[in-house]
Amino acid sequence: MHICDLTTLYIDGGEGGVNTYLTEKAQYLTAHQSGHRHTIIVPGVKNARRSLHGSTLYTLRSPRFFYNPHHRVLTNFRQIQQILAAEKPDVIEVDCVYFLSHWARAAMGGWQAPLIGFYHSHLPTLYAGPLTRRFGASVSRMVEHSAWAYVGYCMQPLDKVLVASPDIYERLIQRIDKKVEQVSLGVNLSLFHPREANAELSPEHRPTILYVGRLSQEKDLSVLFEAFRLLNQHGRYQLRIVGDGPLRKETEKFVRSTPHAFCAGLIPYGERLAECYATADVLALPSRNETFGLAVLEALASGIPVVAVQQGGPSSLLHSRVGALAMPGDPGDFAEKLQHVLEDQTIASHCRTYVTQRFSWDKTFTKLLSIYESLNQGNGAALYQPTLENGGLK
């Protein structure tokens, strides 16, 4: 089977959840010598074709996204059409936040293939909410409603929609008239594991709170910053921030004005990032609308607990034996949960076992391939019903 991933969420030269997903997918397909071909089409700095762990990766020269310049947006339909026509994949997977499903369907012409969407990013409340909240509740509701209509339109040509977490699954099935299925993401258990402390990463011998992720508005970094200030009124902690994004300057300003806070910038997916996890004492994830939370699994696999919020993907991944969940948007509660997890030395001992028993990329891609094969054998393109009303809204 020839599998094609077509996404605009990949960050060329950067890091992100979709980058990790595609990297691990390429490694899995190569390692298992399954006979499947794998083609990936993503935005990039320039037009190029290269190998990614045995898969073929096309980057298409694309403009930067105005809201987040680290992201680029696929705009050249003709290039996509030419690649798809030449490759003729048996199944195509797209992201659900852009017009790629429509482009892929149009590019097929007389040849048809199942079209699957993976819902990696929850637009209605991940972006619409944070960007419009300051204009009042009525404006925020109107924009959120428009975002749902947009998501419905983007999903219109899809044969199936995949989601990673139960939380997002429940949101989607209430609003989108589509066949939705949950496929949990995984973690590289060989890369992320407990290690001996690296003195260079923790020079002050203080308990270390780690943040790994984009430095952007929807990540609720202000909650983490205020929580850390509150914590250090009563204790001796340090905060290590790993990532890059639109709020890099604001983050660096916070670090300069806050004792024992450090910003390491972007650390590529690999051994050095794994060392950062293993050297920390807790991962802090204040964002209220993560569709899954790969960083949660990477931390747990590294043997450190996680404090996140009671909303989004992490709310389904965590329980009291491996971390804690705080009220969304509440720095005081977030600080209390961090202090509790840091003081309870027994929590860390359960993390690795918990994630090993439940999450791995092998499980993810075994299930994903079974979905591909089922749709492919059933002629998934014939399932396409372009009759949804209001762009897919019930």
C-alpha cells in the first residue's frame, strides 16, 4: 500500500507534534519492512525532495503564516496536484485545519483513493478562543461558531476523521457529521527513559520544573509564569523552558526578570531533548486545549510526573498516581498542584510503568494501518458523501 501524508502543520527546520508524528511514522514503516511506500508532502523554505527514514519527503516552498511565522502554509495547489498524480497513493491522510482535503480530492481526477483526516489541532477553542477572548464573550462565541463551520467545511470530502484523545473525540462527535475514530498517539520508549541527572542541565541543584512546547499565546504561558512566581515565594525551585515561537521575546523578558528561570530555546527531537526530560522533576503543561499532549507521554516515559489542566488531551492521559490536573487558567491552583507533585516522591516511581503499558508508537501505527487497509479494501473513495449541510455541522 502506498500511503501519503499531506499536511500544512509540519514545521520545516523546526519542531512540533506533527513533525514528531511523521518522523516516528516513517521510522515505523521502515523498521517493520512492511512493504508499504510512504510519501510526505509539507510546506517548507524551498522546493526539495529528500528521504526521511526511508520515506519520501517533499517540501514545497510556502509563505509564512502571519500569526505564527514558524509555520508555513501550503498554497501551490498545482504542485500538490502534480505530486499526487505522479505518486498515485492508495490512501491519503491530511490535516483537518486547511483546504487540503478539497485539494487532494480535486487532484485525484479519474483516480480515487480513501481520504482520511487527522484532527491534530482544535481550531474553535485552541485559536479562536484565545485570540478573541479580549473582545468579549459574544464576539468569542461568534468566532468560535465560525471556526466550527470552517472545520466542517475542511472535513467535508473526508471518508474518516481520526482524533487522538477522548476529550476531543467527544467534542467532535457532537458537532461534526462524520465518521470519527480515536487513535491514541504514542511515545518512543527507547529514546525517552529515565537517565542519570545531567549537572549541566540542572546547575543549581533545585527541583526543576520543565516546560516543553511552542512559545505562543494558546499555550497559556502566563499561567505558568505566575504559578512559578507564586511557588518561589515559599520554596526553592527552578524553571527550564524549552521551545520557540511568537512569544519568544516575552518569554526571554520573563526569564530576565525572574530569578532561577531559564530559556533553552528550541531543542531538536532526539537525545538532548530526552536528557532535558530525564533531568527535570516535573513537566508543566498549562495549555487548556491540547488535542493530545505528546510532551506528557515523553515526560512520563522519562520517569517524571506531569502537571497539566483539566481540559483537552492531557486530562485523559493523567491521573493522580502519575501527576495532577489543575483548573484551567488558574495560576494559584497550578502552583499548588506543582508543589504537591514535587513534594510527593512516590509519584515519579509509577510514571514509566504506566506509559509503557499503555502507549507506544507500535500500537498507534498498527491501528492506523488497519484503518487504512479497511478503507482501501472497501474503496473508501466511494464512501465520500458531499452532501453535508452547513459545512459539516449537524
